Amino acid sequence: MRRGALPSLAVAAVLGLLPAAVAASVAQYAAARQAILSHYAAEARREDPNFKGFSASAGQAFFLAHPAAARPATPSCSTCHTTNPRNWGMTRAGKRIAPVAVSVTPSRFTDLHKVELWFRRNCNSVYGRPCTAIEKGDYITFMASQ
Amino acid sequence: MMREPCLGLRIATLALAGVAAWLTVLSPGIAAPAATPSPAQREAAPAAEAGAHVYASQCGACHTAYPPELLPARSWRAIIGNLTRHFGEDAGLSPGDSASVLHYTVAHAADSSFGSPQILAGLAPNATPLRITDMPVWRTIHQQVIASGQISLGTGANAAANCGRCHVAARTGESGAGETGKSPR
């Protein structure tokens, strides 16, 4: 009885702490994402003095668009990410891409260095140009709502 | 033709041994952003080690982090030198990351001390293949699965580029993916 009780207690303690740990990391991710959005908002105000805030619906349209300047292999963001950002995507080389939707992948858009790297690559591939801060903020706002 | 299978088997064994040794450095890939070191951490790491990590995390985010032993150094120079136009996509890295990936791949190329002459068999000295699937040895080993349509030289789930579809050990960053694949030969 006594020999089994201690491990059980330890397991129970760990299980009890897990939800709290997960909640804490999700909150940290949300704070990091908000900092990145603030970074882009400051840039957006420089791009457009009348900038009022980011728009999830504009981000959705940006995600689903098929820009004329797209490279043939990547006509749209949704080519690799699918039209539903909660889905797993797939690269052209067959590798799975974790969902872009924040509700499914809470760590999305929490590392500015990584976010900038992928916007630079993917905007060049899909839009044939760098994205504006407004476009980046709209995109992240849409994904955070998904 | 009778000695083909024997030669193929030897080459495959060598290649797989190389792959197996190499795979130990693979990172979990795109789904694990926490494993990505900060630029400062990267600078602090020794060049070769940093190159291996950048290669696995950056290149491995989109495709199998192909063993550098499967292409000659001249191929890696051509590929890493043109990453902003990488098979139709912009895969550009920062100048620092690009340099460390170049350092790592060239140091481990087929014609380096990590490589083996068998991998280069049949390759013209002036040929610079940009795809492992254009290596004569790869074609020989995979001719049956190409002919039967099990793998495709195009894009998508059965793309030959997706080594892990058949070679279980090459799978990375695919939590929850089916583990039913066979390891050929």
C-alpha cells in the first residue's frame, strides 16, 4: 500500500500541474505574439498615417488570394497551407506543415526573427515582392482568430 | 545486368549507412520553434556544429534534410548560392546561416572525406546535379519504385523528395504521422 502510494501521488501531482503549465505557455505565446503585432503596428503607422488597426478579414483575403505576380509553383499561401489554416499543410517536397492557425499551433508568430524570415521568403514566392507591415499584421491577426 | 542487383545492394547499404549515421543530428523540424537558437547562440557555437543545426532546422523545415554525402561539393555550392530561387521558391537564408550551411554541406559532400566514391559512380566529372534524384546511383537504386509509380519525380505526397515516405528513419517533424512505412532493402 505504502510502496504504491508515493508514485501515484507523484503522478497525480504532475497531472495536476500539467494544465497550469500549458496555460502558462499559451499565455506567454499570446504575449509574444502581441509584441510582434505592436512592432508591425508601429511600422504600419509609418506606412500609412491613417492606419487604424489590423483586420482579420483583410488577412483572410490576403491568405486566399492568387496574386498575378506569384511564382508558378506557389500561386497562393493556400497552395501549401490549404484554404483552412486549421489544417496541416504540405510543402511541395512532401513535408507536413503544422497548422498556421494559432488555436491549433499556439506557438505561431511568437519569434520575430522566424516570422520575418518566412514572410520574406513566402511573400517573394507568392506575391513577387516583400509584404507590407499592414499585410503582415492583417495576416497574423487573421491566424490569431482561427 | 546480372551483377546489377549486387552492385545496387552494396551501394544502397553504403548509402543507408551514411544516412543512418547522419540522421542522428536531425532536429524535429518546423513544429518545434523552441529548438531554434537565437542569432547570438548560433554565433557562439562552433562553425561546423552550427552549420549542421541550421541545415537540419532551416532546410529540414520544408523537405527531408538530405544527407550532404549524397551530392558532390560543386552541387552544394550551386544550390546554396541560389537559395532565393530554389526550385521555384524563395528559400533565402541570412548571410550568416547561408555561409554555415555551405560550410557544412561542402565539408560533408560526396567527394569529401565523409562521402564515398560509390555515390559518385556514373556521374560525369563536369556534371553538377541540383537534385539527388539526378544522381545516377540514386536512379539505379530507385528504378523499380519509379517504374511502378510508387514514387514520383514531381511534387506532392509521393514525391521522391519525400524520403521519409518509405525510409522510416528519414522522417522528422511528423508527430502523429503513420509509422507503417517500410524501409526498403
